[in-house]
Amino acid sequence: MLNRCENPNASDYKNYGGRGITVCDEWHDAQVFIGWALAHGWKKGLSIDRIDNNGNYEPDNCRWVTSKENNRNRRSNHLISFDGKVQTMAEWAEELNMSPATLNSRINILHWPIERALTEPVKRRA
């Protein structure tokens, strides 16, 4: 977290510090950060996630998530709004019991309208 936000030589600095993402002053003290982490659900296997991807690493903007949850909070995700609900393409595919590849194909290759892409049943091969 500190490295990617504050070290211009870090491989992913351009996506963090290079975009203006910072780490709050209090988290520069490892003991303070550890205290916050333990009080806010840290467990082995979880990663820190910024709720607002354009926001800083600070107590009100961070949480502990699984890798799956973290991957769904990326800037590059394709968000789809349908029937009053906004989710990533992966979330829609999971909810509809459809492969992400099928949904991606319907939207980005076949250029189906969102309603059709999400509601037309998948034809299963025998």
C-alpha cells in the first residue's frame, strides 16, 4: 500500500501514487494500521480494498475483502445497469447462472441490447 502510493519506482505506482492516491498520515505508523485492521475484520487471506477506487487509503474508504470481491472493484470493470440495479458483468453472469464469456459475447461481440443480453435464456448444448 505504502510502496505503490509513495514509491515512484514501484511497478504499479502509476495506478496509485501516480493517480494521486495517498495513504492517510496515521497509517504510516504500523501499529496504528494493525490496530485498525484487526478492529475492522482482517483475517488471513483477505486484502485491503478501497471502496471508492479514486479515493485514498484511509479508514472511511477501506475494508477487507476476498480476492473475488477485490477483483469486482476495479476501475476496468464493465458496470451494467438494468432494472434499477448496477453490477459488474461478472456479477450479472453469476446471478443469471451464465458464463461471463457468454454475457461478454452477447454485449461486446453480438451487440445485443442489455435487456436481451441479460434476459434471453442460454441455449445449453446437449
